Amino acid sequence: GIYLIVRKVINWQTPVGYIATVAVLSFLFPKAGSGLDWMLYSIFGGGLMLGAIFMATDYSTTPSTNLGRVLFGIGAGLLM
């Protein structure tokens, strides 16, 4: 993901909004264990990174403005 952002293949706004939203929600509403444990499990489980970096940044569905990208990432994180 960092490589794609540095090479300007994808913009950082959508994945950061996506991951940050999931991190906040999983910290506030843990399903098991403490909030921090569940947040780290949710973020580093693998599927979230795949969705945030490759699926949410698809060229045909990503908005063209920076605010739109952030809102799109937050909305995708809420649906996760």
C-alpha cells in the first residue's frame, strides 16, 4: 500500500479514511476482548487491508475530489 501511494498509483485519502473508520468503530464496540486487542485484530487481519488498498481505490468507483475520497473511505468503513 505504501509503495502504491509513493508511486502515485492511488491516493491516500480513501484507504486512510477506510482504515481509520474501522479502527475507531472496532475500538469503541469490541466483539471480544479489550477494545485495543479487537481493533488491532480487525486492522491487521488481512481482509481490511485488501479492501482498503485494492478494492476501495478502484479507478472506476473512486471519487475525483479529495473530500469525496475521504467521505467515500469513511462510508466504506462504516459498511465494513
